[in-house]
Amino acid sequence: MADINLLDMFLSILVLAFGIFSIAAGSFTAYFGTGRSRSIGGALILLGIIAFIILLWFAGLFGASVSRPLPWDQGMILAGFVAVIGALVGALVALAIFLVAIMKS
């Protein structure tokens, strides 16, 4: 664990989670919203896409040169992606159980 830069790990997972949840919230808002809410949803989707472009840029997947070291390790980003998706699935399962319990009572 000594060779892992915790700040780089924090920032890469922060950008990844921001991108995922911004696109999810923007899609929800754009689909169910009306008028101005739809445009805000579109802006959130665009912001999430920009976050993913930044993530891919720092991971070296966009225009990375071999002569310089990559700022963020691709394995770390993959592990962060799995962790964020796992947290999202866990939260959705907990929400579903909560809603079923509320609807039954």
C-alpha cells in the first residue's frame, strides 16, 4: 500500500462517481422533467460526459504519450469503477427492500 498515492485514488474515484451519478441524475431529470428541468438534465448529462473525458484523459486513454508517466493508474480506476458500481447496486437493493417494507405496512 506504500506505492499507492491516496490523493490520486481519491481524485480518480471522485471524478468517476461524479460522472456516473451526474449522468444518472441528468437522465432521470431529462426523462421525467418538463421545460426547464429537461434542460438542466441535459446539462447534467453533458457535465457527466465531460467528467468521463477527464477521467479517460488522466488514465492515459486519450492521447497518452509513452514518454511521460500517467497521472492515474488504470488498474486503480478499474477498481474504483467496480467499487462505485457495487455501492450503487447495494444502495438500490437497500432502497428496494425499504420500499417493499413500507408498501407492505
